[in-house]
Amino acid sequence: MAKDTDQKVIHFSYKDPATLRNYVSPQGTIYPRRKTGLSQKQQKRLARAIKRARHLALMEFTQTV
């Protein structure tokens, strides 16, 4: 049987830093689940994508100096 879920499927890619910046504070920290409204699985994928983008210099580690 298929599960009936009301959640949208959200895909995060490290190649799209513009989308990832919506989930990062001005100080450079990743917003927590209670602020983003994502599930645990989605939040982990988001964090992994942000960290990969930072490592490849597509995103900054901090946005303010």
C-alpha cells in the first residue's frame, strides 16, 4: 500500500545556491527545523546540500564580516 502524505517533495541541490540562501541566516547559520518547517529527512538533505555548496565555494561560510 502507498502512504498518503501531504508533504510536497522538495529537492535541494548544492548547484543552486540561490535557493539554499533562503535557509541560511545573515550570520551564516542554517535555520532549524522549527523555522523552516521541513521534515527531519528534508532538513538533513538541506544541511548536506548547504555544506557541499560551502565546500565547493558556491556559498559563503559567513555572509557578514
